[in-house]
Amino acid sequence: MTATLAAHVAVPGRAKIGDLQGNLLARGLGAMQSNLSQFQRRQFTVLRRVSPFSITGHLVNTTVAALALAGSVPQTQLIIWCIYSYSIALLLLYRHLKNRGRSPRNFQRAAKKVMTYSFFMALPWSSLAVLHLGALSHDQELIIVALTAGMAATGTILLSALPPAAFIYMSAILIPSALKCVVLNQKGYLLLGALALSCWGFLAALIAKIARDAGERERTEQSLAEYSVQRALAERAALVGSFTYDTHTDRMEISPGCAAIHGFPDETAEISRGEWLSRLHPEDAARLQVLRSRAFSDRRREYNADYRVLRSGGEVRWIDARSFVEYDNDGYARRMIGVNIDITERKRAEEHRKFLNAELDHRVKNALATVSAVVSHTLQGRSSLGDFAAALDGRIRSMATAHELLISRRWQGIPLRELVRRELAPYSTSNNTEIDGPEVLLEPQAGQAMATVLHELVINAAKYGALSVPSGQVSVSWGHRPNGRAQSWLCIHWQERGGPSVVQQIQSGYGTSVIREMIPYALPGTVDLVHAPDGVRCNMGIPERWLIGGAKPAIIPPVDATPPFSSEFERPTAPTR
């Protein structure tokens, strides 16, 4: 009778909430078969196990009824009845064996089949009462009544996982029997009819209660399943997981979040402590064992520990473990419950903050030393305090410009175009400056050196060169060029035109020294400063390793490396300042 149910009963499929949620649902519901919920999967298992026994009972009762009615009913009718009763039972047994181990896919279709088969399974017993009540001996009729009532009650219990099928089976047996007793219109049969209706009412009430309880349980389990999915998603998003460790079995039950942050497969729900230890960073294993032993010996109820795990590909993650320990009556640790929190980003932020603090300390010291050197060299050769103050202010402003650009980009580099534009801004008009070149980001050290050099070039041009007259023009361009080595260079070209004729002077000033020596000393790079009659030209070369995203060669060129370009002019014996 319940073979069909075992072969077909299912529940409506739940829509997957994305691949991740689908995986979590499969894990949270115990990797359930097909689209069965956990509750209905258990019912499915129970019904599948009792189906052979229920079919065997049907066959045995058919045989008993046939023997009891032999000689009292026409032989042809009895044979036809036995063939039908045996056939329906054997058919369902065959379907049960054929579909063994399979899971139904569609609930509605499976439910309709179960209800249909339940109706046909009930027909042999209702036909006994309809055809033979009132025409047999008292003992034979008692056997028929007992068989029909017993099969109705038994079927109700066995089909309780699908209340509609149980109701159809029970009603198909008892209602026709009750009607036949009413039709006979005899006192004894009327009492039997009333008893059949009373039994139908009790069984209907039982079926209704089972349906309500099953529905409530299914809703509860569905809510728990959804909560498990939500918790698993929250754990994954927050990089938090929970675990339970049994010291006697040495096994750990872990949540989806815990499996995720340790790098275990998504479906992992239980691991051994050895598997957990295999993921630990070698430098942390001994320390954690000492902390654990000390906590157990001190009978501490909770303790915390930070440790690292090695995931696939060599990735290192930091875990903050917070554990609560349960002890037995003898004081031995029995169970541990705790949470694991992935604190990798926090650790990285702490390391980055330490690096920034060290970098800031280094840069502040460098800045103070640079300011001291600038003040000292600016003071040399100044005839007045006002001249000294103006020169010093300009050089400090140049340093401030580079610093401001660094801060605006969070110390991640200085854009060369913006640096050139800001240095030229105090003297530029609509037609006296020209800037051309690709977008380039300089490393902080290279950007600060370039800012100092550009400032001196601009000051020279404003005082003695192209920016000192309305007809003058300054162009700054740059691009990448190979130098015949394993790396390429950034070439920056400064060109003045239309200014006063360049006159060479005997003594080199501080500004010219900065132009010539800053880039080779600080990076190292190359500088070729030419005082041509038609205007100052300065070719600067910076190794590509000083560019954000540039190559990082193992061998750094020496300070006197050959520049990636050849000057058209010979160096003058002495610059203008």
C-alpha cells in the first residue's frame, strides 16, 4: 500500500538563492536527496522501509479473506477478487523495488499517483462489504468487518505522511461499507453502519491532526533551514565561524563560516583535530598547544588565542579564536565551544600602520635635514634678508607642493603632469608654457627630487630665462625610451625658447648644483643641463623602477650610468648661477 508513497512522495522544490546559497542549503539540510526537505526525507525513508511489510500484510489478509469466503461465494467472483487484490499489491511491490534508492522530483505528480493507488488498494476491501454483507454467515461477516476496519486503520497510519492519500484510502473502505449497512436496514447492520461512520470520523480527525502537526513541523524546519542559510551567509560575509570540539572523540564540528576561513571545502561539517592542526602555521602550533594545556590545567572557562593558518596556494590568514571550555566532575576538559574570526585585514592594517609610522618618521627626518640644507645653501651669496626670504620661501613651497600631492594620493605616488603644472603655475600664461607627455606616477622619493629640480629650473627661467620676458616660452615633455639595458627610462625634456640670450658665468650657484646633482644622487638618474644660446635645455632620465607600476630590476644602474639620450650640445664649463 505504501510502496507508491515510498516511490513518489516529495515536497515542492525551493528556489535556489544563487549558487552559494544553494551549496549552503544542501549542506544545511544534510545534503538532501532531490528536492526533499529534511522532515519529508525522513518520512520518505520510513515509508520506504515499511512498504514491503505493508504489502505483505495486504497479501496475507487477501489470502485469509479468500479462505474464509471459499464455498460461500461464487467461485468465479472469488477468483476475480483474488486476482485483482494480488495484482495491485504485486504491481506496487514491483514499482517499489524498481524505484528503490531514487527520489521523486515533482511533489504534485507523486502525490496524485499515491492517492490514485491508495484508492485502488482500498477497492478489494470495500467490495467485500458491498457485495457480501447480508448474504453470508454471521462468522464470515464478522471476518469481513474486522478486515475492512483493520485495513482502514492500518492504512491511515501507514499513509499518514501524505494525509490526503490516507483520507482517500480510509474513506474508500468505510463509506461504502457504512452505506451497505444502511441499505440493508436491519438493526444489527444499522449498528455496524454507525460503527463504520464513527470509525471514519475518528480516523478523519486523526488525519487532520497529523496534517496540522506535519505542516507545523515542516514550517518550523523550513524556518530553521532558512536561518541556517542566513547564518552561513552572514558568517561568510563577516569571516566568522563557530566550532564545537569533543575532547573524548577528538572531533570538531564546524560551521560553514569556520570551514570557509580555514579553507576547508564548503560541505565540510566535521573534521578531526589532526586535520585542523595540519592547517596551522608551523610557527604557531607549539604556542597554541602551550596555551591550550595551560588553560586546561588552570581550569579556565574561556581563553583566547591568535594564530595563522596556511590555505591552498600558500595564502596565510590570521584567526582570532575565542573558546569556552566545559569540564566534567573530575575536572577534565570535556567539550569546547567557540568562534573563529578572520582578522587578516586587521593584522595587515596594523602592519601597514607600523610601516606608515616608520615611513613618516623617516620622511620627517629627511624633510628637516633637507630644510636645514636648503636654508644653509640659500643663505650663501645673498646680499639682503629680503632676497634670502624670497628664495627660501620658494624652495620650501616647492617641497610643500610635492608633499601635498603625496597626501592627496595617500602616499601612493605623485602625478608628473600635475607636478609640472603646479611648479609652472605662478609664471604661466595662456601661451608661454607647454606640457606634453603620457600619464605617469612617480614614486614618492622620485617625485620629491623632481619637484626640487623643476622648482630651480622654473626660478632660473623666471629670473634669467624664457619666463622673464613676455615673448618667452617653456615646454616640458616626457616619454619612455629604452637605453639598451634590461630596463627603460623615463626621459623628461625641458626646453626654453624666446628668452634673453644665455650668458655663461664663471661660478655655479646652489640652484644649478641642485639641478645637476639632485636626480643622480637621489634616484640615481641622469641630468644633462645645456645652456644653449637660444635657451636652456635640460634632459633628465629616471629609471623606470621609480615609476608606479614600473619594472623592478634586480640590478640598479650606478650613479654615473649612461643617460638614455645624447645631448646635442656640449656641457658649458660653468652654468649661469
